[in-house]
Amino acid sequence: MAVFPWHSRNRNYKAEFASCRLEAVPLEFGDYHPLKPITVTESKTKKVNRKGSTSSTSSSSSSSVVDPLSSVLDGTDPLSMFAATADPVALAAATDSSRRKRDRDDNSVVGSDFEPWANKRGEILARYTTTEKLSINLFMGSEKGKAGTATLAMSEKVRTRLEELDDFEEGSQKELLNLTQQDYVNRIEELNQSLKDAWASDQKVKALKIVIQCSKLLSDTSVIQFYPSKFVLITDILDTFGKLVYERIFSMCVDNRSVLPDHFSPENANDTAKETCLNWFFKIASIRELIPRFYVEASILKCNKFLSKTGISECLPRLTCMIRGIGDPLVSVYARAYLCRALLTEMMERCKKLGNNALLLNSVMSAFRAEFIATRSMDFIGMIKECDESGFPKHLLFRSLGLNLALADPPESDRLQILNEAWKVITKLKNPQDYINCAEVWVEYTCKHFTKREVNTVLADVIKHMTPDRAFEDSYPQLQLIIKKVIAHFHDFSVLFSVEKFLPFLDMFQKESVRVEVCKCIMDAFIKHQQEPTKDPVILNALLHVCKTMHDSVNALTLEDEKRMLSYLINGFIKMVSFGRDFEQQLSFYVESRSMFCNLEPVLVQLIHACVAYCFITIPSLAGIFTRLNLYLHSGQVALANQCLSQADAFFKAAISLIPEVPKMINIDGKMRPSESFLLEFLCNFFSTLLIVPDHPEHGVLFLVRELLNVIQDYTWEDNSDEKIRIYTCVLHLLSAMSQETYLYHIDKVDSNDSLYGGDSKFLAENNKLCETVMAQILEHLKTLAKDEALKRQSSLGLSFFNSILAHGDLRNNKLNQLSVNLWHLAQRHGCADTRTMVKTLEYIKKQSKQPDMTHLTELALRLPLQTRT
């Protein structure tokens, strides 16, 4: 092929950028917008599946705006039902008002910190809903026995009430079917109100009937997903009934002369109250069915206090055995839950009254909410002191108490006394394992509520107990937990490392693997919580020691993942060290870090990024060839951005001189892969940087580009590889960009060649000569591909070179124009071209020819035929 001169096309980058932007179209108010709601036509079909019925379809078009995501919701879908029942105001307004006083009474016993049942109630009602139809039995009470009751004898009154109960159990109720969930809730609320009205009108038997009837509903599990909500609604009625009975009996014990104390004994109750209480229990015992008999008795269980001191304790085993007779497992589980809730207020009193109550006390501290335990910490400490040491060790009780105090805060006035009382017992423990198991829990309490002084005292005591006979070697897990708890609460590392016993505490971790894990925890906390760069010498010295410990653990057997983790933590520390404008001190720190962390390559990479001055002595020590190449390039870019032009040239020269050392195959993730594609990627990035690198005044024009071309020419490429030609094509793009009057991009405060040469003709002539040399290499390679097995490669490269000329060359030059036509024909010559790509390319040329300064492409398009494969 003949020699073709190169002429670069003049580029107006701003105009090209503007022409490539999407056209802005003004949007009228009434126009369609994808985020604007649309009008839809809703079609509803209703079918009745009964014999002889017909199906009817109605269609309606709405002119109003309808959301396509909500138009299908007719109120019966699960989300609508959930919304209907989740509103605690609409769902529970009628019943909450009647329970407020009772909740206040309960809080006086268990405390305001104890989570009230009302909180759980609303959550359960909102969560467990259903769209299925429900049924309920409504009591249809007769008026028999209501009139003239005042004139009846006592025996007649008892007989009448028993007849009313029999009348109720024999079917004087009405079953309502096909109720929605809201209807069901409303019916239950009506029953609750009926209970209150009956009680207020002195119709105690009717009230009992309502409670029995409601209790029976708990045996129905046909709509199982609604059962938790049903349980909540029914037990509300049971609680109301139990409270009414209790207050009724309690009022009988009050006269004008005396008031029953809050913590009364059965001896304080008069005979009338006891007789009435027994009468209620006898009535309940006559209920035939198991489930209502159990629930109603459990609801008034508290009334046993009027009869006997041990009444509740005696009834509890019997009620528990009754639950065993319930066949349905779901019903029996909820029955046990109600029994536990009814006995909640009695648990604390029972713990206090028992003598050796250590095991029960530990169970209470383990099962109750932490807030409940924390508020009564001093009471629990007093009970722990009174426990018998032989039955259950006291240090286990203090450990259980400490676990609760780690989750909830005790009263502020008691915090120091709690710590002193607990630590008096803990520090006297002789067994190291017992001691550390308990101390580990209380360290968190100390860190949460006290200063570094108290924490230092605790750490010193731990060191004192665990150092003799190297007891710490058997307690590394607990010691690790102590460290984690300390660093979790001390986010200011200047305060943490000023704790005198913190570093001596670290010295107990003498097993290397454990020591490294502790150091990793410290560094992870530092990276997470340190917000501002630091130069505090206390922090730097301590963390350098910690990082050195991690680094020195690396050996030939260390896994790559472990190395990456250690490198990440050390790099995070290095990034947070800043001496401001004191560059000497900063440089000294980097030098010290490089000497300490030389075995972790990612750390060295981080140091290279941080300190350009030491790149030359550090990069050659790295193993990865492409790691070195990219670091040379990155360092040169950093130097260039900081106006260090001579240093940037040195980095770029080092990168160029390293290219011949790139091997044919490299190891990527344990697999050997060809390196040419990675080299092509690197060189493309390198060319992008070379565009803005100014020429050295003592060297020739484009000296870095010339050196790079020589290296590329001398590099040994694979025989069947086209990567060399692709690189030459990229060089042609670079040289074309260098010939422009103004470059595409610049670095602030750095004058590139467009400013230095100002479009000088000698510079442009040198640039064109290099372009012609590169073109000759490309064309020569295309000639070598004129073989049957390489025709497809020739077609692909020919079309690629054609596109490069089209994008960067001035096709008004006849020879360059003819070359492009020849390449077009070469791409199609042997039927190997991609016809679709050729068609799109030709369409692009025709489109570009319509531009004012590109009319010469019209003639070119006429000379570019499309050939079919034959």
C-alpha cells in the first residue's frame, strides 16, 4: 500500500458536546408526564354462583383521577383490612377508657417500668387480622326473676339464680353468622358494656352469664389467624369481671371505722366479704364446661387473698392441671398465658416471703423484663444478701442482676451503691472462673454509668485476680468480652488510652491469635468512631503498637483474606493521622509506618498514595507488575496535580521502562491469564494522561510519546494477537487530540502543550510525522492478515481503522479520503464484515454530512457501497 499522509480534523469540543446533549422539550401543563396520575376505565364483573343465577357485567368510565395501584382495592383486600383494624383509636377507644384505672393500680404493684398489657394489646389487635367471616353467640337474657327480687327469701333468690344459669346453658342465646372482623369486635364491645351495665344494676348473675358466654368463644379456633386478637378481646372482658368482683368484695371490708390496708391479710376481711367470696367461687365451680370454668376462676384468682394466705398458691397447681384437659393445643397454650398474666403481681411478694429463694429469684431475674429488674435493683440486692450460699451461689445471682442492668438503667441515685454492693461480693471470689464470669458482666455496667476512674479500678481488679498462676490463659473469651465492652463505650480514644490499666490489660492476651483478634476489635472501633484526623501522641503510640501486633502476625501461612482485613484496618489508621501543615512530622510518620508494615502490600500501597516522595524506593519492592505500573501512573498523576512536573516525568519514564518486563501470562485469582488485554487497558489510561503532560524543555517534542512507541514496537506480542494494532490506533487518537488548538481537558495550574506551543507549525509537523509512522504500522499489519484464517480479523481491524479516520482525520484531504474508501472495501471484500454495523456506520456518515462543516462527507457516502455476502 502507498504511504498516506495524516491530517487531523479540527475539533470544537464544546460544540460537539452541545450537539450530543438530549434536546430539551418544553412540557405544557396538560401534556402527559410519567409521574402524573392517569385516568383509567374500571371494569367490574360480579358473578353469583347459585343455581339459575346469571352473571352481570358493568363497566363505568370515570373522569376523575384514579391511581392505577389503588383502583383495584375495594376495601376487602388484606391491606385495607389491616388498616381498618390497626387504628388503636378506632378499634379500642371504647374499652381502653374502662381499663385506665386498673392499669394504674397494677403499675403501683409492678411499677411503671413494667411493660403494661395495654401496649401489647394494641399491637396484637393490629397484627392478627382476618378477612374471613366470623360467628358469635349473643346472650338473649330473659327478664325472669328481675321483678320483686327484694321480697324473695334468700333460698328463693339462690334457686332463681341457679335457674337463670341453667336457662343460659340450655340455649338462651342467639348465634350471629357471617360477621366481618369489625362487626365481631363491635359485638364483643357490646358484651363488655352489657357486663358493666348488668353489674351496675345489681344483676350479678347476668354478668356471670356474659362472662361464661365470652369464655366459651375461646374454644373456637375455626379462624386461627384471628385467635390472638380474639384472646385479647375476650380476656379484656374477663379482666373487667375480675376487677368488678374484687372491688365488690373489697368494699364489703370497709366501714366507717376502719379502712382495709393495701397489703391486708385474710384476718382483716370480715365474714360477709369471705362469704361473698366463697359464693363466687362456688358459682364458678358449678359451670359445666371446662374452658369457661377455668377462665372465669382465673379472672377472680386474686380474690383468694380474702380467704387464705396460701389460697393462690393452692389454686395454682389445680388450675394448671385443669389446662391439661384442654385438647386443642392452641387453646391450651393461650390458657397458660392468661394464667401467667393473672399471677404476675404475686411473683415478687412470693420471692420475698420464701426463705431460701435463690433459685426462684434467679428465675425471676432471667424471665422478667430488664426495666422491671433495674428499677428494683436495691430490693433484689437485699434479697440476694439474704439467700443461703449453699443452695445457689450468690455470684450467679449477681451475674443475672448484672445482665439486666446492662440492658436497662437503674435509678441514678442507686447506681454507685449498686456497684459497690455487687463488687464487694465479686472481688471476694477465689475461683478465677467464677470471678471472671461475674466481673465480665459488671464491666459493662461500670462503663455505661461511670468515668474512666471507676473503669480503671475494675480493670486493675481483674488483672489482680487473673494474673496469679496465669489464670488468664483459661479465660480469654471473657477477657475479650471485657475489651469489647470497654471500647464500645469509650469512643474518645484519647480518654481510652489514658486509662492507666488498659494497656496492661492487653498484655494478658499472650496467645497470638487471641491477641490479634483483640487488636482487630480496637482498630475496627477506631475506624468506626474516630471522626476527625488526629495527631495525639498518646493515640498514635498506642495504635502503632496495636497495628504492629497485627502486622507481625502475618507469615507464609496467613490467608489472603486475613491479609486484606489487616491491611484495611492499618490503612484506616494511617488515613486518620494528620499533622496539618507540619509536613516533616507527617513524613516522619510515613517513614516509621513503612518500616513497621513492610509485609502487607496493601498498606504499602496506601503509604505510596499518601507520600509521593517515597514512591521510587517502595514501588519496585512490590511483586505485582500491573500493581507497579498503575502505581507509577497514579503517582505521576498526583505529582502532576500538585505541579511537581519533574517528579511526574520520572514516574512516567519508570512506567515506560517497566512495560518490557510485563510477562505473557499473569496470575489472576489463582488462574493464569494472558496479559495483553491488561496491558492494553493500562496503556489507554496512560495515553489519556499523556495528553496533558507538558514537554520537557531539555528534551525533544513529544519525548514521552516517542519513548512509549519505541517500547511498544520492541515488545514481543503474541503471533495471533491484534492488541499491538489496537494500541497504535489509540496512539493515533492521542496524537490527533494533541494537534488541536485547545485540548479536551487540563489540570489546574499546569500548562499543557496546547498552551506551550500555541499551534506551532513545527510541533504540528512532528505530530503528523508520528501519525504517519503509526499509520504505516497499522497498514502493514493489515497486509499480513490477507490469509484465509485471518480474513475476519482483517475485516474487523479494517473497519475499526476506518472509524478512527472518520472520527479524527480530515477527510477533505484526497489521499486520506481514498484510504478510508479502501478500508471500507477491505472490510467487505471477503464477506466477513458485520452488515448491520456497516449499515449503521453509513447512516451515521450521512447524518454527519448534514452538518455545516461536514458537507464533504456527502461525496464520501456515495463512494461507500454496501455489499451482500456471496
